[in-house]
Amino acid sequence: MKKGFTLVEIMIVVAIIGLLAAIAIPSFMRARTTAQKNACINNLRQIEGAKEQYALENGMTNYATFSGFGLICPDYVKSFPNCPASTNLGTQEKSATISALDYNIQILGSNALCRIVAATHVLP
């Protein structure tokens, strides 16, 4: 008697693996998107906290504007965050210039905005 697998058995195994992959991959993509959204919203909260602290310590009132990235200081934000969905990540060091492409700090009294995925990356 010969040992081994028939072509039909191998095709059934490949079909089952393909079916499992077709089910799993969209779930992984959804989980990745949700994780990026939650990380971005957390970054927006950190920016807002730093903005409020900066304004409080410098006597600013609502609707005051921030000159550049004045929040980038060890007292307020150690390193300015980037949106996890951004293509500006990678080996580049996080800096104000790169982050300016990701987040819009806005004026005091309004929430910071994500420029990468503005529709879903919003503070609640």
C-alpha cells in the first residue's frame, strides 16, 4: 500500500486554510484600525492636557492661539505624539515638524484634531 496524500485530500486542506484566512484577516484589520483609533484619541487627550496646562501656567484665556508648537517642552509634552495611522512613522524621530502633519492643535477652548483620519479620530 502506498503512503502519502491524494490530490483531493491536499485540496481540501488548502481550501480549509483559505477559508480560515478569509475569516481571520478582516478581523485582524478591524482590530488594527480600532487600536490605531484608540491610540490617536489618547494622543489627542495628551495634547489637550498639555495645552490646558500650558495655558493655565501662562495666563491664557479661551480662544487664545498657540505660537507654533510652544507645547513642546519637557514640562508639558516629552515628545510630541504622532498618529499611529500616519505614514510619517518609521525610523524617523518624532518631532514637531512631523507631528504638525498629523495633529492640528487648534485654539484654546477647542479640541485638537487629527489630520490623518479626521472622521473617526475625534475626542468624544
